[in-house]
Amino acid sequence: MISFTCDYNEGAHPLILSRLQETNLMQEPGYGEDRFTASAKEKIRKATGCSQADIFFLTGGTQTNSTVIDSLLHAYEGVVAVQTGHIAVHESGAIEASGHKVITLPQHGGKMSAEELRLMLEKFYSDPSWQHMVIPGMVYLSYPTEYGTVYTKDELLSIHRICKDFHIPLYIDGARLAYGLAASSLTLQEFAGLCDVFYIGGTKVGALCGEAVVFPRGNAPQHFFTLQKQHGAVMAKGRLLGIQFDTLFTDNLYLQLGRHGVETANKMKEVFIERHIPFYLESPTNQQFPILTSRQMKILNGKVAYEIWDTLADDRCVCRFATSWATTEEQIYQLSQILNY
């Protein structure tokens, strides 16, 4: 069976495994004080164009979102996200478990509307009893969104401007950032200037595990490392994360892997188009959402793994097929052969 269920079916890129093996017996300090972590931070600062950036390495997306959001909010504040945002749907209430409400707005192809965000914030503060409510203390976006869509530069500028107007930070979840950049005209340097904090996802883009949190202007909350440790988000063998990101940010490997994932997704998209299979929405990234009939799903059953995203009224399903840094042309060809019914 071939699997398109997610973009972390495979382990790690061979160069990362090779580097881990090469450095395995070198003795290094713990907790991210090793030379590899220091090198990775400098490479990320250079790649983002943020020479003063504060950078921290964590192991997974939910852990990262929970830690960053909790560190930026007061006890009485919540975080604004769209209804389909990852923290609102797929993180088992991790944000709420840390004591912060997820305040939701409608989604439009997975994206937040700047106009609706401003209207919500204005309406909130125009209520005479707003101090009795959970105060919106930050905005959360993901890039790409849960539907594989990406914000334009103007859209991010508009949302960031609103956040500045209301003196709240904009945080961008970059679990699939490499795929988003590959599908847009934004550079990593431009992206870094459009928010107050973001993370560079490694788990879904060739690392065994790991996410790199970037406060681009050296604007990390005071004692973020201590807060990170309170969340159980500090590895004793921090070198494990440092080596992986040091490798990913050598010779543009990270961006190359993102481009590969998008290129194979475009080839997969052609497979569906050639068979007149419609899409739920247009996604330019590595996540594609074809609408399959029950007959088509039976044909794929036991041969191709994917995720059912939604059930439609006419016995069809919105399905998610995700490619990755490791998807091969052979796998795309196998899918096309199976769909030759």
C-alpha cells in the first residue's frame, strides 16, 4: 500500500541520519548549549535575514503551539484563530488545557479575513462589559492553512497591521512552512517580517522531529527558556534538534524539500484532473482535497491510504492526499494506475 495520509509517514532525510551518525560519539553540553545548535541558530538567522532573532528548538507542533501561546498570554487572555485552525480542532484542547480560550472566527478556504478580525476586535472593545470577558491577546494563523491554502503578502500585512493597532502579537504556525513558501512568491526573509513570532516546521519537512521557534526581532518573552522547560519542552540532548536544523539549513536543503513536496503534489493533482475528479478547493501546496465517490474509494481501498476530511450529502467524500519531501514519482504513477478504472 502507498500512503498519502500525511507528510510525516517517513523517518528523516538521509543527510540528517548521516549527520546524526557522524556526530554520535562527540561529547557536547546538553539543553541546547552544544555547537550544533549554535550553528543551526546562526544559519536560521542568516536564512531569515533576522540577525537579532531569538531561536528556540522544540520537538513537536502541539508542544510548540502550547508553549508559545502560553508564554505570550496573560491568564485572562485568549488566542484568536479560525474555526478550522489547528489549535481549534486538532490539538485535543491543548491550548485550553493551559488555561487559554481559543476564540474562533469563520474560515474562508482555511484563511482568516482581516476585515472580520478588525470587526471582532472593535466590537469586543466597544462592549461596556469587555473586562468581564476573555480578552483577545494574540492572533494565530498557520501557513499553509489546514486546507493547504496560503496567505498572500498583502493579506499577512493587513492582519499584522491590525494586530499592531490593537497591540497584540501575530503568531504563525509554520509546521508546513517550506511547502507554503514553495507555493508562493514569498521568501523566508519577507515572511519573517510579517509576524511577531513563527516556527519553522521540521517534523513534516525531513526531520525526525523538531520545530524551530523564531522571534525575529529578538522579542522573545522574558525567561522563555524557563517557560519552555515548564512545558516539558526542553530536551536534555538538545543536540538532536540542533543537528537536524543545522543540516536542513545547509545548502538550502529545507527549501529544496519544500519544493519537492509541492512538485509531486502538482503531479498528483494532474492525475485527478485527467480523471475528471473535482477538488473541494484549490490548494497550491502539498495537501490536495479531491472529492471522491464511494466507488472510487472502494477502488483505492487496501491499495492507497489517505484521509477522509468531510462527508458530503451526495455519497461523496472530501479526501486529503498529502505529498511530502519523500514522495516519489513512482508513487504518483502507482496512484494513477490504480485509478485507471
